[in-house]
Amino acid sequence: MKRLGILLLLGTTMAGVLLYTGVLRDAEYRRLIAVGKDSLSKGESFLAIEAFSGAIALRGDAMLGYLKRGEAYYRRGELAAARSVVADALERYPQDQWLQTLSRRFD
């Protein structure tokens, strides 16, 4: 009975840690996206690219970081880098019609 209680406590603690970590990661992702958007609006494309890259590192499953980083490269005139970011996003989301259209614009 005592072991069951310890296992239950340990399991609950681990679940709480994982939940807390996920919440922190999501908050940091949103912060980096906001920093990137703000930097982009100020014409600070290098800072924007760094922020969006950080957001992608945290949440590689979220398309917004890819799209905004591609936009930042595009605004810098770095079309090859913008094309590469769109290709990466399309690799992760091959069925996305908007990405397919955007990718064809680079051809």
C-alpha cells in the first residue's frame, strides 16, 4: 500500500512537471513570435529572424514561425533563404494549399 502511494505521488509529480514545462515552452514560443513581429515591424529583420528561429526550435510543429521567418528573409532580399524556409514548412505540411501556392511563386 505504501509503495502504491509513493508511485502515485511520483506519477502525479512527473505529470505536474511535464505540464509546467509545456506551459513554459508555449509561453516562450508566444513571446518569441511577438518579439519577432515587433522587430520585423521596426525593420530589424536580423532580430526578427533570430526570434522566429527560436520559436521554431521550441515548436517545430507550428507553421507561424516558419512563415514569419520566411517573410523576414524576404524583406531582407534573401530570396534563397526565404525559399528554403517555405520548403521546410512545406515538407512538414505537404497538404497545405497556401504553402503550395507560396512555394510555386518562388519557382
